[in-house]
Amino acid sequence: MDAKHDDHNRDSPTPSYEKHNSGQEKNVVPISIKVADPPFNNRYGDADLVLQSADAVKFFVHKVILRMSSEFFADMLSLPQPRPSTPQALSSGCLGEINALPVIPVSEDAWILHALLRMCYPPVVSKPTFLMIWQLSPILAAAQKYQFSEVTTTLADQLRAFSASQPLQTFAEAYHRGLDDVARVAAATFCRPSFLTFGAGYVSVPDMDTYVPEMDTVLASWYFRLLEYHNDVAQIARKNRRFREQLQVMSAPEHVTFCAPNKIGTQCALARTYDLVPRKVLAHPFADIGHADTVVCSSDGVGFHVNHAFLRWSSHTLTEMLSAASGGETPEPQDISVSNASHDTTLRLPEDGETLALLLQLCYPMPDPEIAGGSHEDRLCVAYRLLEAASKYRVARALDFAKQMICTIGLVDRPLSVYFVASVYNWADVMKQAACRAIYEASDEYVPEMEIASSAAYRRLLVYRQKCRDLILARYPSRSPGLFSNSKAVVRAPYWSKSSWLSEPGDYELWLVMHLRMNEKIAAGRESSSDAAKSDAPPLDDSKPADPRRPSVAEIMQAAEALAQVWRPGRHRECPSLTLVQVEF
């Protein structure tokens, strides 16, 4: 705990709340026993329980108050309690006998426990006040953890009040605490139109691309629904500027439904909600009982007869599990059962047979297996399940194979899905390829993989995508902003939109092809120029007159070169460098 907390005035009824990092001090053994500040120092000698914080501060509390305030402690204290180490009551001074009462260690630091207990005790004990969300956050987390229902309600109300000044920070905190009602209020506040005093009834909607670092750890699916709701409000504001009542109803908290999670089903195996019943008879090379000494059983009852030497060679995790099976140790992960009742060692794994068939083949020195048959969705789902298993058991070859299959199956048709999976597994090269293709998606749509990725990854994609789209739109001629002006209007790509950002559907493929070809040139070490790259341009019909509403071939090539430079730090003045993996905003 921060030294400021250790040295703060013990006469003060409320501790000061400051950010601190206690990670380096949690393993330090305290030289002397520390007792909490009043009223948790047993001044009157009537405490009957001690809570010890993570930084070794003892709080003398009363069981009756904990029972009434917390379901967690009510259940705990209903169990038989250990007898005090000394028969005497606490009567030696205001602090009493340190070892006379049972001690319950908790994982929270003293400043968190102090604030939490103050909120549980009668009104005569002053309550803490919170000026910032980060002060309230750990107290709310502890209240939920120990099931202090009244304290949780009070803190949720205080968090809701922050939405007026810090809507996105409140939204992020509500996400982490599972407070959907607070998240709805914060989202409505973030998107709520403001009615301007000039021009009867005209409104202004806050900028959609406003972002705060607290949003980084929120699921991308929540951020998607927030942007979708903001887009709906903005659409009404643009189409019905004078319908003030409709906008007010639209921004009411009860009309916000983005918090409800979407069901992923079998579209994304990373959600762990797929059907374990095999859809076909599995064909695998692990039926030879004579040369096997281990049986691996899947969750759907498929047995694989394998040689443990290949498993030990391929995976350190499987090696530990096999050792546990023979030595009687508890295997990891916990959902794996082992048995050696028969001559062969048996491992029962939670994965389905189709996944284990692929995984085990990749543990052996044999050719890569094939993911054949079925739709793109089915094959991608199989690749996702293999990726999960390969990551769980740390099978390097299977990880590489799953990565290759996901890119082969989904990169062209589902770049956004692949991008989010790549962000979870830190595949920087795949993120770059998927992000490049995602630029040329016509509109923003939900994908199930948003349920496993972070808003930070989504934000990086949206910023990169907008930069690239701005470069493209700048090449399209536009009307002058004023009647007597000769300058072109600056056209900006939307940060997020349900509408198409290019007027001609065929332009998406054209720009994508040029962008990919320019990336290939740079990857091959050939510095491109507009003249040299014209040979790669798609054929154009020269018999038709040039369309003044569309960019020329030269403008397309210049833009393609600029797009490729977005990834290269300091190479193009129009494009600030942007790294999708570690960029900070």
C-alpha cells in the first residue's frame, strides 16, 4: 500500500483515497502488527471478529453487523467458528489482545476495507465520499464480491450520478460491475442530443468518436452497441430536427437495449457454446490398440489410442497431465480427469472428438490434416475450436495450423471476424491484413467475435479505417462549400456507420485491389511510384469519356501509395503512423 496511506492521520475518521500500487509490497512481511483506524480498533473491547487486509491491517468488527449486511459473511459465520486462542475477553487497553479473536484474511487493501465497512455500520459512523470513479470502483467491486446488497445499491446510485459528467467512464465501470441499468443511463447521456437556443428546436448530437482509456477493457460487442445506439440517435436528429419530443423519448434510458448480450451460438466456437454431439463419423488414425499406451477420450465419447511419447514431445501441458495420471498429482486444467485403472493411461478431455482428432494428428509427425466439407461457418467454427485447444494445451504446431486455417477460410469473406480473433491472440501480421480488408466493408455490422475482443482493438481498427477512408474520399471531386467559393469541400469518412461510404458499389473492389497490390510491392522491398504502379491498375474502358465525379487513374495510384504508407512510420505526410497493436490514443 502507498506510504501515504500508512502515514495518514489515525485521528481522521475517513481515510484519504489516492491511487497506489501495492503489488510490490504484498509479499513483504510486516515488522509490526497494524491496527485499523477508528472505529475498527476495538476501542470499547466489544469486537468479536478480525478482518485482516492484504496489507496486514487488522479490522476489529462485529459479527452481527456483518451478518445483517452481507449474505457472504452470514453464510460464513453460520459455520462452526474456531475458539479464541485465549479465554480472556479483549480488555487490555483500547486495542485489546491481538490473538484473542478469530482472524479472517481478505484480499483487499486496508483503504478499500475501511471504506466498505464504514458503509455497513450505523449512521453514527461517517460515510466515505467519492469524487472520482476510480475511488469508487474498488469499493463497489468488494461490495459485490462479499454480497453487501445495500452497499452495492448505494454505490451503484453514486456511480449513476457520475454519468452526467463522465458518461463513457461510467459506462466502462458499469460494464465491469455488470450494472446494465447504470450502463443504459450512461449510454443515453453520452448520446443525448443537446437542444440549441438558436433555431427553434434544432439539436446537436455529441461526437461519436469520443473515447476514453477506461473503455479499453470493455468488450467490443458493448462498444458496437453503444455506437449503434449513437448512430440511431444521430439519424433521428438529422431527419427530424424539429421533433424534439421524439428525440427526448429516444434518449430515455429505458429505450436503450444495447447491453443485452447477443447469442453467439455455433457461429463462434470461442464462445464455448457449441454443440458437442458429433455430426458425422470421425475418421482418424488413432484406432491401433497394439502400438498405443494411452487413451485420450473426448467429451462426446470418442476414444483415441495414442503413444504418450508423441504427446510429451509436442506439449509441455500434456506432459504434466500424463505425469499427474501416473503419479497421482492433480492435473491442470481442473476440468480434466485422468484414469489409469487399466493397463493404459486414460485422459478424459473436455474437447469434442472432431477437435481432438485434429489436435492429436498435429502432435504426430504426419502431414497436416484437412478441414473438409461443410459451409464456411462450420469450417471456421472447427478452426476456432482447434485454436482454443491448441492454446490451452500449448501445442505449437496446432496453433500455427489453426492460425493458417482461420486466415484461409475467413480473411477474404470475414475480415472483421478474423481481425478480432487475431487481436485476442496477438497476431500482428494477421491484424494488419484483416484491417486492410476491413477498410472496404460497405457498412458496420455485428460479428460474433466481438464478444471475445476488447474495445481497444475495435477502437484501433476504427481510427485506422477512418484515416484510410479519408484518403480515398479526398480523391473524389466534390462540390465547393459555398456558392462563390472555388475550393473543394473536405469530405470526411464516418467513424462508424450503417450506410455505405462509397456511392459506387464497384469502387470497393477497385480500391481493395490497388491497396493490396501496393502493400505487396512494399513488402517485396520495391519502392513504388505512381508511374510504375499504373501497370497494375485494373483495366479501364478508354472508349468512354472520363467521369468527372470519379478520380482519375493517377489519383487512384497516388491514393493507393498513401494508403500503404499509413503502416510505415514517418513515410507520408498525409498519413500519421498508426500501429494497430500498440497505438495509443
